[in-house]
Amino acid sequence: MLRDPASLRTILRDWAASISIFDINRTFILSEPLHPVGTPFPGGYSVTEEHGTYYCPVKDKQKDNPSALCDICIAEQTP
């Protein structure tokens, strides 16, 4: 068990950096949305794919969220 706050901060920082690497790989190398197809969202909505285009039901709702990565995601807002 980790009891040292500095160790925990280091682990969290490294974990956050690895998430960014996976996000970049998923978007720019694999040309896939950040959330995989089928990822559920509140209200029964999910990420979908139609004819090679990915759709996200919450992309527009996150445009003002500075923590969201929607700006780099290739998915479009669900029509």
C-alpha cells in the first residue's frame, strides 16, 4: 500500500501521461475516436459508427470543458 503522497503523485502523473499517449495513438495513428464504439453515455446514448464516420452523443456538450479532449477526437456530434 502506498502511504507516501509524493509516490502517489508520481504514479498519477505517469498514469496521466500514458493516457495521453494512448489518446494520441488512438486518434492520429488508428483514426479511431477516443471513446470506442459502444461506449455508453447517460441517457442510453453511445458512440456509433456509420459508413466509416464516428458519432459521439456528447461532443457538443463538452466543447467548453477545458479537461475534455473532444477537440482532438475525430468523432462528429451525433446528428
